[in-house]
Amino acid sequence: MDVSDAGVAQQRGYELVGVEDVIARLRISRRRDRRDGDKPGDLPVQLPVKYEMIVNLKTANAFGLSPPPSLLGRADEVID
């Protein structure tokens, strides 16, 4: 169950595709960098590739909130 389905009014997050594979490759790469003498502060920061916004109207209405149409238009998913 997604947290949006569980009653969160708005959620921002990112999609993790093939999480286990990506994490395993990242760990191996970081270990190799550390083994080669690189300092942790010199390693690059990796950011999410895709961000998404989900609005749950049922929960928003329960809190007495009415999300503006401009927000709903930008949302990747709107749950009624």
C-alpha cells in the first residue's frame, strides 16, 4: 500500500526502479573508491532522477483543505 492510499494529503517523492540492483552497484562502487584512497567528502552526490507529487483529495477534504487547480494540474497523480 502506498502512503497516499493510506490517507496522506500530499506526497512528494521519487521513483526507485530496480532499487536492490542500484544499491548493490552503488555499494560496490563506493567500496572501490574508498579502497583506492578517495575521501568520503570527495565522492559525488547522487540525486533522484524522477520526482513525483501525489495529492489525495479525500484526505485533503477531511482536513478542510481545497487544493488549488494549479496544484492539481501539476500533480503526477490525484487520488479521489
